[in-house]
Amino acid sequence: MGLKISTLAVAVLFTVGCSAPPPPPPPAKTVFDPLTQNLERARDVQKTVDANADDTRKAVQAQENGDTAP
């Protein structure tokens, strides 16, 4: 009887031990989330502004040099 119980216990423990760990919980929302989102949006807008300024600068320089539009 003891051998049957220990065999069953080993089988159950092996099954439980080999199961995949649960996925980590999603990060908890904080009071800073809206501010962080606003910062990310501002960075994206700044990248767009910088790209447009660079394009304009190149176009002006091309006209100054007498080149055709880029």
C-alpha cells in the first residue's frame, strides 16, 4: 500500500514540477502613466518636426547652390 501511494505521489510531483511557470503579470498602472504617454507623444512630434526642418534645410541649401530640388 505504501509503495502505491509513494509512486502516485512521485508521479503527481513530477507532473506539477514539469508544468510551465505562469506568465508574469502585466505591469501595474501608476499615476505617472499619462505623463509618460504624453512624453512619448511629444518625442514623436519632435522627431517629425526635426525631419521636416532637415528636409527644408536641404531644399534651401540646394536652391542656394543652384541645384535642382532634391
